[in-house]
Amino acid sequence: MSNCVVMGGLGEVGRALATLLKKKHKVYILDKHGRPDAEKVDFLHVAIPYGKDFENWVKIETDFYKPRYTVIHSTVPVGTTRLIGGKIAHSPIRGQHNDKRYGFWKFIKYVGALDKRTQAAVTEHLAGVGLTVSGGWKPEETELAKLLCLSRYLNDLAFMETASRLCKRFRARRDVVTDWTMTYNMGYAKSKWIRPLLDFPEGRVGGHCVIPVSRMLVEQTENEWLDKNLALFR
């Protein structure tokens, strides 16, 4: 069944989503260039970066288009989806930021909605374009899972940064850290005990989401451990 869809935001995520949705639906693009003239909108997809005006922006566009359902794909603080309210769901993006279309096919797409009808409609909508979907979640759960995912990556990078500094302090070759982890993983091959092996960050974190999202979680929770890991890259 073809739907009328408005895609809010045309960054990396928005472009990838629009390309995917266009295979089955009529998609209108809503971005900084203006509002498209779309009537009887079935789904409003939101893929803009989170900021201080995020909730107001979603409410304004929801009031304007009056979609049957709204789907937030953005990374947001816990509680944002419920604060906006209505027939709304949160379905966070997974995968590398520069390869979102690949991530859509590789990863299960989680959906957290405020009510069962919205949950069913959004799950069916996303599954209808070929995605593997996991429904039945609360938006607070999907919001937190995405925040923790990126913060966990920061923590792993913080370990590698700390290991690098300690190797320098004790005049040890950093290769011992990577070689130790690789051979550790060989011993635990195909088990749950595998450890991540990342490059040494050299005092900086690449990308545009790991640091801001980790700060977002620190601001909301005042988590001292995560804050100390962030301090390694300030």
C-alpha cells in the first residue's frame, strides 16, 4: 500500500531514508528550503539533528501536516518522544553515519511508540520497505539504547586512549595492547567474550555524533564515569 510521506530533514540520514521510502511511497522533502505542498499525509519522518528547538519544530510540523503518524529517527534525550506526544514513535538509526543505507539492511530497526496502534502502524510501514523491525518497545527504551550505544563506543575509545598514555608512561610498545586483544579474541572465538579492538584515537574522536551524544547523556544523568571519559578528548 502506497502512502503519502513527508521526510523532515535531508542530511545523511534523511537522504538515505528518502531513497528507501521512495521505492514504495510518494515522498515529499521538508527541509531548510521550505515546506512541500502535501495533503493527507500518512507519515511524517523526522531526521533532523537534536537541538533546543527540536520538540517545537516537530510539534509545529505535526500541527501543519496533521500526519496519521510521526516517526522520529533522530538521536534524542530520553523522554523527548513522550514530551512531544501524539501518534508518535521513536526509531533510532544504527550503523556508520556515512553509510546509512547499508545500515538499514544490516541492522534490525527498533520502534518505540506511545501506544499499540502507532506501534503496529509504524512497524508495518518500515517492514513494508524491506526492513527487519523490532517493535513492542517504549520510546524511552529506544532513546536510551541509542544514547548508550554511542556512549559505549566513546568508553571503548577512552580505554584505547588511556592504554596509549600508559604505554608511553612505561615505555611499552602499544602493539602489546592490540596483539593481546587479538589473541584474546582468538581464544574466545565465537563466544560472547569477544572484546572490541579499535585504533588508538590519538586524543581525538572522529565523526560528528559520538561526543555530542555522550555529552547529552552526561547532562541528563550527571554520570561521572562517562564525564571523565569525555574529559580525555577535551
